[in-house]
Amino acid sequence: MLFLDGRGRASTLILAAVVLTATACASRLPLGAPGFPAPAAETPSELQKKATPAKPRKKTAEPKRVRPPAVRVDSAALELAVTREYAHAPLALALARRTGNPEMADRAASAVVREAERLRLSPSLLAAVLLIENAPLDSVAVSHQGAIGMMQIMPVHLGSFGCEADLVNVESNICHGARLLKHLVRRTGSVPAALKRYNGCVRGRNTPRCYRYPTRVLRTASRLRREVLVSAAKPVALYQQASLAPETPHAIPSQPVSGADSTVTPAGAVNAACTTLVGCLRYRWSLTN
């Protein structure tokens, strides 16, 4: 039994050695040998892809939103249309808000609009000069330099430009101021230069901060014009606050009529509302509120 056990162990060792030898020989076989197929050859395009690094993917940019071009509206033309339709009512309301004196504001606005139409000047520009020179609208105010009245006219201009020789009178004083400003605009060819001369800022500093005067006037004129246009866009509020017309909307000129039984299409409504500048302005205001 011992002998057989020894022979069994020897045969086992021999068998293990044979298996190891066969495995070692198989690992040294050439490519393409049976049991070990050769790998597929790579194409030039695949080799080029491996050689060149992959480029990072660019994020697709979202299409930019194109804003419609802004429509520029001539505010001076709108102001002229508003003045023709509502006379001096919108300007009187704007002046009354600043001064708290509706009667004097109505009187001054009437004179300003009349002179502006005659001289082809902007009503808001004349009204701005009026407010800068005499904010409380005091018709008997006298400055330290001796300027008198609503638009602070110097006595040297009394009776000039075909105006009545009374600087305390509201209409006469505004007549002097408006025609003097128009004369200076023609002479200088520039509104800011004319405003400087109107304020006495010619060579020296006759008045304090006189070089800021044109900027103050033009800024006030811009605000007044905006208030005038807004007032025209809401005519019911205009008439009710200024008490210049009946408080019913039926008395308002060029008021677009609409009702539940109306068969007007939206496009037709726009065309009907925009037959005039004021109507179009009112229609746009209704869309934004």
C-alpha cells in the first residue's frame, strides 16, 4: 500500500508538470495560431481618431430676441395737436398743479398758448420761462434788478414789440416776454443762447448761476410737455380737475365710442382711434393702463 501511495503521488506530480508545460508553450504561440485568433486590423480613420483629441462640444447659443425698433414720436407735433384740440386747458392744469392758483394759471396759460401760436414757439417753452422767472405767478412781482411781472420784463422793454405798455397786466407782460424771447432766438439762432440773453447772462455774471438757466428752463419745458400730453390722454380727468368743461364724457371732443353691440374689429378700432394724433395718443394710453 505504501508503494502504491508513492506511485500515485508521483503520477500526480508528473501530470501537474505536463499541464504547466503545455500552458507555458501555449502562451508563446504566434498570432493566428489555432485557438488564438489575431485581432482585427484598425483602419486609418480609426487611428486618426485616436491620435486627435476629442474637441469639447460647443453649447448651442439660444437665438437672441430681436426687439422691434423703437418708434420715435415728435412730441412737439403732439403738443401742437393737443393745443389745437383742447386749447390751453392741459397747460392750465399743469400750471395749476404747480402754483395752486387755478384762476391765474388759466389766465396765464391762455396768454401763453395765444402768443406761442402767433410766434410759432412751443407753449411748454414759454410756460417754462414763466415758471422759472415767477413760480408763484405773481403779476406784481419785482426783482432786485427791477424786472416786473409774470415773465420778469425789464422796464426798458415797456411798450416794445407791439405790446400794451402795462407790465403788471398778465396778458401784456406775457406778450412782452414771448416776443422778446422770439427776437432773441432769431438773433442768436439758438434757443439756449437766447435763454441766456433773456436772463441777462451776456458777458458777465449779471445774475447768479446764469449759465445754468437754459438747462433749468428746458428741463421744466420737457416736464410740462409730458404733463400736457398725459392730460390730453385722459380728457375726463382733465375737465373734471380743471373745471373747464362739463364733467360728462359725452362733451369731450373726438372721444371714441364703443359698446357691447359694436361690430368694429380690433384693427378697425385702432384705425378709428388713430385718425388724429390726440386720438392715437389716447388709444395708446388706454392700452398701457
